[in-house]
Amino acid sequence: MTSAEPPETVYVVHGEADARQALVDRISTELDWLAVAPQHLERVGSW
């Protein structure tokens, strides 16, 4: 299996707040990727 470039940012948008944050923490720690859990109705990106 080949490895691809990591995504610029991972947005975790589903699940309960505690579960979202746990997933963000795990992605950040285990994969060393930038992961965020936006707040309800928060807009991200440039569109």
C-alpha cells in the first residue's frame, strides 16, 4: 500500500461533542494531522 499526502485539515462534524473531540484528539495524536471539530453553524473553508 502506498501512502498519500495527508489532508490539509480534517473536519469532524458528526456525533456528540465529547465523541467529536475524542476523534479529533486521536487523529491529531495518532496521525499527526490537523483535525478540528467546528462549532454548530460555524463556517469553515473559503466558499
